Amino acid sequence: MDPLDALPGPATAPPTIAPSAFLAMLADGQPVVADGAMGTLLMAAGLTPGEAPESWNLRADTRDRVRAVHDAYIRAGARIVLTNTFGGSPVRLRTHGLADRSGELNRAAAGIAREAAGRHGIVAGSMGPLGELLAPFGTIEAHDARAAFAVQAKGLADGGVDAIWIETMASLEEATAAVDAVRQVAPGLPIVVTMTFDSHGRTMMGTTPAAAATTLSTLGVAAIGANCGNGPDEIETAIAAMRLAVPGAVLVAKGNAGVPRLEGGVPVWDMTPDGAGRHAVRVRALGAAVVGGCCGTTPAHIAAIADALGAPRRDAS
């Protein structure tokens, strides 16, 4: 029996933003600003090395610090905020002894983000890779990957997210497993999938942006794109290739703030907020509908992106 069969059925909690409204927002041609890094700001707020960021969603002394990150990005102009659940699958959480709390952690994260986003912001449930390779390159079978992603997706859906955001994927097989899992437990939610590419223009598994776009576009997801990586140049190259391969796709660009260097043991990132604004203009011209940031980006970077794209600031109340 497929492990997915043992899970409860589709989530009953409706998203706050109607799926049709979210899809219309992506497709109306106007630039949409997404948020920036979560981990970067949580570390600045006291997250220690080796600590699971997702554990902060439940602790009374840290829950408000997670919400403060969302609040800061919304004030900076982000229309979409991602939940603090990048590593929230049971597979990834088991290294912290939290595998059996995956659903709870994801539900809590969705609630925190919703409190910050209010009636107008989009809450996207972040689902990152499992951290282990799928067979035959690793030990996780596809059905076990689907089961793990399904637990996470159901927690996010039950918490009231407006969409599921599958990000930083290197394997098309893993991305597909995640999409399949979401479709089974939360079929009404739109899905966004972004891959991560290295300086050679491929994912860790050797997939090019064009091949990724071609495959992902067959899955019927709401948007596809690129995130993370080594900085704006790689993101821009990936978006240009994806646009050429699938001209009609809604594209997402959410890159890192360059490459960090250590100064006194503290990572310092290359890209300034002004640089983020210039990058936003370029990647928008290349076809990106949604622009935000990943590792190393801050509310200052997102504010510069919003200003450069002429995106309005919204009150989250």
C-alpha cells in the first residue's frame, strides 16, 4: 500500500485568498514582490547553529520573532510571504528529533504567517528538499518521498496557506514527488515550483533551466522558476532560458544576495539593496512575474525590489 493512502483526505480549512484570485494575481502582468530570506533574519534574532528554524513556530519565546520577520517583509512591499517551514518535512525534521511533529510545526507556521499577512497578503507554504537523494542515487524511494511531503503539505493546508511553494529543488523527480503529494492531500491549492542552479547553469542533478521549465510546465503548476544559487547573474540566466523554453510560463526569480564571505565569523553578503533593485529590473525584463530574495536578502533588499518595480506597499491589516 502506498503510504499516502494512510493519510487523511484533503484539508478542509479553506485558503484565505481564493485560488482563482491568487492565479489571477500571478497572471495579470503586473510585477509581484515576494519576501526574502527567513533563516538569515532568524539567525540575527538568535537562532543557533544546528537548531531547527521550524521549532521556533511553537515556542512562546520565539513565535513572535518569526512573525516579526513576516511583518518586516510585508512592510517592505512583499505581497507573498513564505512560511518558516523550508525544512519541515518529517525526513528533514528527524535529524532534530521532531519528525512526529511535522504536521503541528507546519500548521503553526501557516498561522503565524497568516497573522502577519492579514486579509491582503498571500501566504505560501514553503516546502524544501528532503535533504536526502531519491533512489537510485540515494536511499529514499519515490513513494516514501511523496508520503513525507504529504504530511508537510497537509499541515500547511490545514493551517490555511493560500498556495504551496516547493523550492530549492535540484531533482525533477523529487519536485514531481512533492507536487504529487500536494495534489493528493490539498488538491485545491495552487502550486509554485522553483529549482536551484549552480554556476555551470545546471542543478546538482544536472538539469538545465530549459529542461526544468519544459518538465515542470507539464505538471500544471501555477508558476515555475529559480531560487537560491550564487547570485543575480545565475538567476537572470536561468529565467531567460526558462522564458525561451516555455514562453507562456509564469516565472519566479528569488535569488541569493550574492556569495557570502566571512568577516569575524559572520557571513557578509555581496549584493546591496541597490543591487537587488537593479537585478529586479533586469530579471523582470527577462520575463519574471514574481521577484523576491533568498539567502542573505533582508527587508531592505525587498524594499529596493518593490521600489524598483513600482510595486505598491500594502497595509497588512
